[in-house]
Amino acid sequence: MRTHNGSIRTLYADDDPEFAAVAATFLERENDCFDVVVETGTDAALTRLDGERFDCIVSDYDMPTRNGIEFLQAVRAEYPDLPFILYTGKGSEEIASDAISAGVTDYLQKETGSSQYTVLANRIRNAVDNYRARIELAEREERLTLFFEQSPLCVIEWDEQFNLVRLNDAAADTLGYTQADLLGQSWEQIVPESDRDTVADVVADVLNNRGGYRSVNKNIRKDGDRIICEWHNRVVTDEDGDVVAVFSQFQDITEQKRREQELREEQTLIDRSLDALGDIFYFVDTDGGFRRWNSTLAELTGYSDEEIESMNALEFFEGEHREVISHSIREILAHGSDVTEAEITTADGRQVPHEFRGVRMTDDDGATTGVIGIARDITDRIERERQLERKTEELEQLAAKYELQYHTLFEEAPVMTVLTRSEDGRPVIEDCNSQFVETLGYDADAITGTELSELYTPTPAERPLSVGYTRSADGEFTTEKRELVTHDGEVVETLLRAVPRRTADGDTIGTVAMYINITERESIRRTNERLEEFTSVVSHDLRNPLNVATGRLELAAEECDSTHLTQVEQALDRMEALIDDLLTLAREGREVTDAQPVDLAAMIGGCWENVETNEGALHTTVDRRVRADRSRLKQVFENLFRNSVEHGGADVNVRVGRLDNGFYIEDDGPGIPADKRAEIFEAGYSQSADGTGFGLSIIQRAVNAHGWQIRATDGSDGGARFEITGVEFVSG
């Protein structure tokens, strides 16, 4: 038996107790590691050996009961490897030969002097060291064999030439070979030709103990199938450092590699899909560091992927935009999602507006890992919204302008006009103009909401009031005589003209009723003529721009969708319906309240182009600016130009010049008789059978509305000349 510590416990058997005691003393003095137990008989020694642990036996040869060889044989029967040194004073070649045959570890002749004990101690130490080394090696080999045979991993042992020595069952199953198939075969047997150069380099590194400890390569099974294996190689070297064996542990990772390839392909698909988005994709951790992003972020910002990797998400924003994003991140982490807008600052300082949609990311345990989301460039959207706002504002202004013009025309119409709404088939007053209330003497608020028939005198049973209203509500143009009763009870004879009021959908909601005072027959004739002409003017001056507004509205609706456009469309439809219904409107002399600086030269040139002048020519020397209502001043020039062309012929020459306190417009036409110059500005006056008689009246009212005066006189070439005075010119 052997000991389990660093000491060398020695059993010394010798029938000479004094010599044995001396030898034991010298051995223990030689080295503290020696612990010598002396027995003078072999039987006692064997008994001691059975009950205690020893690392070595030293025995004399010539002893009673049994000699040293016989004692050795008895020990070897139980302890075949235990060191046994025959230390005898009766030595011979025959004894030495027998001892070696019996398995003695060492043979030493007793000498005189103490130096022999030093030799004996060395022999004992060497024997024990070898013994212990063999035991340790055996234990290692036993463990290795156990691991080799029972390991679930594949294991192969190679010799110093990298030829197969053995393989375990797992390796045999993986490769499809038996040990007999591969015993003594080179590594090339299990490596396809495509990978042999690579594996040859690994083998060279391993055999030279300079690397190759881990490798991945293709292998070929006995059935021809190719697999991918991961190899871990360990070398065994001798005392000189030379490789004497190689143990390779490997596993089939074909499925793993297939999954990795699928993951790479899926990752590539995801990356390409994200890059193809056109929007920015991002994933930032809870600290704002970038975990993942697509190429759009780098392309937009001008930062490299390496720079982005080291940046915090907030570094892409400045000022209030940084606070917006910081708040959004907090909102997402707290509540799960958020949508916001902010401007990204690029590497070159540009700021690009984006819409950010982010959601909270969590791991399998539910722990928050960061924020993932999409950022979309909204530059075009913002520009479209701005354009929509501008167009909507323009259309609203246009609608308001025509609404104002409509109310102005309604209020200033030269006849009594009433708007009614239908309630249970009866007309109820909704609005009326000043001509109506002034003629009848009622307060407008007092009669609003009153049934229109209450202002009529009683009608005969064969001609009820409802008949005319029903016809007009059904879409017929109604013209009837009606007697209205004033507030004082007087009767006013009128000629009623009524048309239906309709919504944008075509539903009738009431009527537009116009009453012409026909108390005097001549007034009826002149008013009718003015009414018809004014209807033509209204149709020309209002319907054309209204059509333009409607066209612009349709174009705007094609570009964008907005409730504002719907409201504008409804307003324009309403105006169109009202204009269709309104047959007679007039402009009375209202003062100008919205005067602006107007360049006369530009105004005159533009007005000349707006009039059909045939071969006529315009000459102007006016280059000043005046403060005026652009629309009404334009009406003055266009009507005067039109008047010159109508009366002066196709080749008329028109001249516009400056006066000290105004300007003049003259032509080389037939002129205006002196006795008619006072009448031409009266409403309804016309020298032409086709004339409306309103042109110069409208001009005079527009001029007077500015606080100016107009008079007719002779032109330089005998034609008509109109001088407009009282004008204050604007400097600049």
C-alpha cells in the first residue's frame, strides 16, 4: 500500500535488528521525508504491510523463515507495482538474476561506511518517484479512457503523424465509421478535398504545437454526406516537448451553421428592407445610445456609421427640438408609444423636419431595453400644408371679397329687394335692402321674420299670393304686379320679379324678390331698361371672376384635402346661386374707404388691354401715383376707354394726360354736343340704341366716391374729353 502525502514511508525488513536500526536512523537523517518502519521477520513485515500504507520496501536477502527473494514473491502476489529494493550483504549474480526475475525494483549490495545509506536513500527516492509517477499516469489514463468512452462529445485520438489511433462511439456515430474503418488512417480520410488545404495548415500548426487549437471545417461521412464540424485540438508532448499524441474533441454544427445562415439571410433581408424604407429606422437603448439604425440615417445626416455608433440620439437635435425628443422618449418609456415632430440637425447644420413614431422595446422578461421607431421626412408635407394654408387663405379672402361685393350690390340695388326663406311653403322675410325699407318706411329688424304676404294689400280670391310664390319656388322666373302697403298705410304699385334661392345641392330654400316702383309709368320703362342692363353687367363683372375662383378651388382640391376647401366651395356655390337669383344690382355713390397707392401708368396700360380696342391706339403721359380704390378706378378707365371705342370708331386715338390737380382722358371721335354734356352722367342716358345708359353714371359715382369731380368738354382734336380733378397725387 502507498501513502497519500509527501513523505516516503519505508518498510525495512532485516533479521539483524541493530543494523536495521542504524540503517533506519541514517535514512531518516538523510531526508526528513523518510519515515522508516523496521521489522526483523518477513511474516511480521507482511502483516504490517497488510495493515498500513508504505511507499517502498527494503529487504535483506538472508533471513530465517524465507529469504529476500521469497519475501519479494509474497509481496508481488499482493502488490505487483510497489517498489521493492533488495539490500543484501550476500550478493551474487545468481541472486541478482533471481531478484530481477521476481520483479525487484532495485538491487543494492551492503557496504561499509555511512555513504551507503546515502546511496540507499537515493535509490528509495527514485523508486518511489517512478512508482508514484506510474500511478498518476495510470490514473490519468483511466480518467482519459473514461472520458473518451463516455463523453457525449465526439473524441478522436491521433498519433504524432496525425493518423487515427482511436475514436469514441459519439465520433463513430457522427462520422458513420467504425474504429476498424479508420484505425491508422490519415485525417484526410474524413476531410473533403475542398477543405484539405485549410485543414492541412491546422494540422501543421497542431503538430508543431503553435496553434490550430480550434477550427471549423467541412467533414465527409462514410455515406458521403458532408457535415460541418467544430474542432478543439489538444496536444500531448514528451519530456522534450515533442508532440506524441493529439486529442480532438469535435461536434457536428451543420444545423447550427444552417440556422446561422438563415439568420444571416434574414438579417440581410431585414437590413435591406430597412434601408429601402426611405424613412429613418432607429433603435436606441434607455440611455439614448444607438443599438441599430438603417442607412437612411447616415445618408440624411452625413455622419458615418462609426460616428453614429458613438453618438447619443439627442445629439441630432438642437434647442427646443432636443427637448421635444427628450420628452417623447420619456413618454414612450413611461406609456409605451408616442408620435411627435422635430427637426434633425445634420452634420452640415441643415435642419430637416421629421415625424417620429416610437414604441417601447422589452426583453423576454418584460424589462425595458429601449425605444424603436420610424422617422419620416415631412418637408414636402409641411410645404403642402403651407401651400394649402396660403390657397385656403386666398380663397377665403376671395370668397369674402365676393361676399362683400354681393352684399354691397344687394344693399345698393336701385330697386326694392327682399330675400325670403320658405317656412311651410310660405315666404318669410330673411333680409331686405335699404331701398325696400326707405320706400315702405319699415324698420328692417321689425319686419325680418315676418311673412311677406303681410306687406301686401288683399288679393282677389282668383289670384292668391301663394300662386306666384309657388311658381318662383319651382324655378320659374316670376313677373307679377303687387301692391305693397307702407308703414303709413299708403299703397305702392310695384312690379314683382322673383327667382328661387337654391343651396349648392339644388334644393330651393326661398326666393329673391325684387319690386320695381311703377307708380309712374315712365319710371317703369327706364327702370326696366336699367335693370336689364345692370343684369348684364353683373353677369360679366361677377361671374367671370367667380368662375376663376371656382376653378382655383378645384385645382386646390386635387392637390390636398381640407375642410377649409369644402367651406370655401359652399361659400362660392352660395354666391353663385345668389348672383343667379339677383337680376338687378346697382352701385350708388359710396365713399372709398380702402384707398391704396396706385401707379396710374400701369393701371392705364392694363385697363387698355382689358378692353376690346380693335385698331385703336393709346397715348399716355401720366406717370404719377394716386391713392384710390384699385377696383373702382379700374372701372373708371375701362368704361371711359370702352366709351371712346364705341363712339370713336375702330381706329380711335385715346390720350391720357396730366392736369394740375388731376388728369384727363380724351379721344379724336365725334365728341359730345355741348347741350348734352349735363345729361350724359344721368343714369339711363345713352346716345346708342345698344347702350345701357349706366356707363357714365357708374363712372361719375366711382369718381365722386373718391372725392374727385368729373366733367365732359371738347377734346384737343374735336373729340370727347373727360377731366377728373380734385386728385391728390402720391409722392414716390
